Amino acid sequence: MPPAAMVVSSAIECVFCLGCTRWACRRCARVGADDSDAWPRASPAEFAPVPRACRAVLAAYEDDLARPRWAPDRPGGYRMDPDAVVKRTSYADTRGRCPPYHVYVDRAAGQVVLAVRGLNLGHDADYRLLLDDPPGSQPFDGGYVHLGLFKAAVWLLNREAETLTRLLRDCGPDYGLVLAGHSLGAGVAALMAAVVVNHLDRFGGLQRSQVRCYAIAPARCMSLNLAVNLPCLLLLVCMRDTFISEAKKLKDPRRLYAPGRMYHIVERKFCRCGRFPPEVRTAIPVEGRFEHIILSCNAMFDHGIIWTEQEAQKALEIMIGKDSMITPPTRQMMERRESLEKEHKHALEKTTNSVSECKESQEDLEASVSSGSDSSSGMNWDDLVGKLLDEDETKDNFVDDDLVVGNSSKKTALPVR
């Protein structure tokens, strides 16, 4: 090889090696705490329901709540009454259409809870559900959602909406509805919340403020304009498409994100050994919703619901301890509530500017929903959801034989991209 060619070849190899080294150093040096470094700290009052939601989801992993295997190692365990569990399902009951779940009446908190467990590495049906998301995503309510998780959410509503409505009616108007899930189940719960808040009249006039969704380490399930507009809480998400610029991602209305207000539990720091007392940061970010790839030997462990429940409870106890020493005046508490409202409004405005094409579609769909919804007793969620689907952007349809409620023989074709 001529000397000049050898020099060029060596230079190219050096540039390539330096680029790979830089990428590896940035990946290894980055920690999850970097994404939430500028976020404000959460208050005990707003974070208090999170450990309780974690326990409700963890209980969905149990075969028998009276003889638990994964109960938290503290007095009271789950702090749940096994007799208050209205329904518990297994993989045989759901037939691969949705992860197992349970319905529970939390009388201490005044809530009807539906909790969905997460991905089971030993069940192929969970993988099929997660991977059922063709390019383009499913148009829904002026945005886009994950197709497989969306179908699971509709199936679950068809199966349990009447049970939830009956429990809310029997328990009284002061009870709220909580939809919770972990991992794969968190995406299903979040998309259920997206459908429910558009049809609150089907739940006996339930107010939007009475609906809460706690999505713990969820899969990407909805576009940005939907993600910042739902009453969802989120814990611990660290994922990113490395080679796409942030500006390009924000302008893509079909890109899917994790939903809602984020609560990040931070208990590790860069180049520090061991764990630190956990602190909780919260925000409704538009840019950088935990989009970076984090190379960590603790990734699988951090994703687990058992660890999340432990750290959430520990963080809450630390916050309560600090709060009892310095009780904030009423004026500061009011300012905190106002700042949360302003933050949400700012996120919505920024999202609207980034995906303006979705906003126009959303206004048309909301008008059609308000004019077409009724309060009849029969609830076929295929028909109701069909009003929120963007049929103009649909290429073909499918008919799902299992999405039928009660004695209705009507089968509705849901549009699919």
C-alpha cells in the first residue's frame, strides 16, 4: 500500500476510534440524575399516594394476597385488606390480551383501584403485546398511541368498566378511580386513563379530578401532546434514541413518550459508591423526557417494582421528617400549587407549538366526541373509542372478535395504521 494511502487509512481509523471512545465515555459517565438535575423537589403531600400505588401494583403480582410472597418488609406489609379485593385475574383469564390485574376497594384512601402487573419474561403474549406497534403508531384523540397497549386498554375497559362503575356507585360520590400499573401494565393503565377521561359520564358523572393514573416505569405509549395533558404520575424512565436530535424528535407528532407528570427518585450519583438517601424530583418536561440511554449494571434492578416501592416509601418518610421540622406556611403551600398549575400550562403551550398539526386534529375530534356521546346504560367501548380514533389517517381495519361487552353481538372495526 502506498505511504499516502496508509496515512489516510490510519487517520480514518483514529477518527473512528476517537468517536467510539467519546460515545462510550458519554454513555458511561451519564447517570439518570442528570436528566432531572434542574427539576424542583416534590412535596410530601403530592408524593404521598405514590408508595400506596406501588403497593397496589406489587400486590397484582401475588397469586394469593392472604399468603403473599413479595410483601414489603415492614409492619403491615401491603397494608391492604385481602377481603377488599373484588377481582383477581391470571394469564389464563386474560388469554394474552392484557397482563393480569386486580380490582381493589381502598376504603382508607376512598378509592377504587385497578392495578395491572408488568411484563413477564416467561410469557410470549406479553412480548407480542409490546411489539404490536407498527411504524406510524395509532392515531387517537388528536395524537398517537401504542397500538398493542391501546388494544389491551380497550379490551380491559370492555371487561371491567361495568364493575368499576358499580363499585363507584356503591361506594359513594366521594370515591375516586385509580388506574395503576408497572412496566407493560403501566402503559395499559395510562391509555385506559386517556379513554376514561374522555367518557367520564360513563362512570356515573365522575369528575376528572377524581381520576388518577400511576404509571410506574412505563413503556412509551403516547405522543407528546397527550403525554403532558393526562392526570398521570410516572416513576423512573431512562430511555433515548441516541442519534436523533432533540429538535427533530419534538417536531415528530408520531413519536411516543412516557405519560404525565414525572416523579424521579434519585439515590445514586456519578462516581459515588453505594446508595444515598433518596430524594424525589418532579416536573412536566417537554424536552428530554428521560430520553438518554443509561449504561448501568443496576438497570434491571432499578426497573423492578419491589425496589421502586421500597425507595418510594423511604423517600416519603424522609420528606415527612424534614417537613415536620420546618412546616411551610400556608402562603408557601398556595404558591407551590400555583407553580404546579403554571408548569402544566407552560408544558401544554410548548407542546402545542411543537406539534401544532396535532392540535387542529384534536379540536375537531373533541367536538365530534362532545356532540356524539350519550349516557346510555349499555357500554360498548369499541364504539366510544371509535369516536376518538383518527379515521382520516387510517389505511386498513381489523375486527377484534373478543372486544364485545355483555350480550352485544356487534363487532366494531378499529382502524389500524
